[in-house]
Amino acid sequence: MSTDLNQPELPAIGFLAEINDDDRRLLSGYGEFLPVHPDRVLIEEGQSQDSLYFIIAGRLHVTTEEDGRRVLLGRIGPGDVVGEVNIFDPQTASATVTGMEFSQIWRMDRPTLDEFMRENPAAAAQLMVHISTQLSRRLRETNEKVSFIRKTLGRGSF
């Protein structure tokens, strides 16, 4: 983030490190910067969700409810993105994201993303490639986990 608190900027971390400075500054103005305090919910499982969130600072937990118990799916921190599925397919959130320490987040909703794409097609193309890469990595990780579970259960298919 910039040192000028009147004009916050997205830092060059995570996939944003690969976007040029001018486009990253431009993108900064299309979203909003949000604080997330410890134990505060950013995204709630089962609630409507149509935004992309970029973690600038801090740590958050991604959890789901299973048989009345909270199950940790993962930890996210600086440079990570969450909500990338729902920005393209707005539905209810499949997990809860909660601050574990004070965190700084940048948020962009779908209408704002559409506006950014119309007004800045070259920068938007870079953003879309990086979001697609993130989605692809997560899909690959899920496939690897499913494969591991199949092998562990001693079956080739379900």
C-alpha cells in the first residue's frame, strides 16, 4: 500500500507482483480497502457472495461446518485471493473466512469488475489470466487430494 493514506494502493505481492505498477495503481481505485479484525467474519458460509478479496496483510482461516463442527480448510495471508469462484459464479459462499489477526483486505464486487474490464481491457486481461491461474492451481490441488483419498481407500473410483 502507498504511504499516502488518502490514496491507498495494492502492493506488489502475490499475483499482483506480476502486474505492472501503473495497472496495479489503476486497479486499486476500482476496489475498496477493508480492515478485518480478529475473530470477525469476512465471508460467511451459506451467505450470498459476489466479491473477490485480496489479502494485503494479516492471516485468516477458511473453515466449513461439518456435522456441527468447524473444520479448517486452510489458512490465507498476504498475496492470497479468496472469493475468486463467486466473482464469476455468484452464489452462496462454500466456506467461512475469519480474521485470525488484524488483516487488511482489498475487495472488488462483480459490477465493479465489469466496469474495470470495460474501461481497461489490457489491464483486465492480465487480471483475468492471474485469477484463472489461481483457480487452476486450486482445482489441481483438489484433484490431487481426491486422487490421494481414492488410493487411501483402495479404490480407483467412487
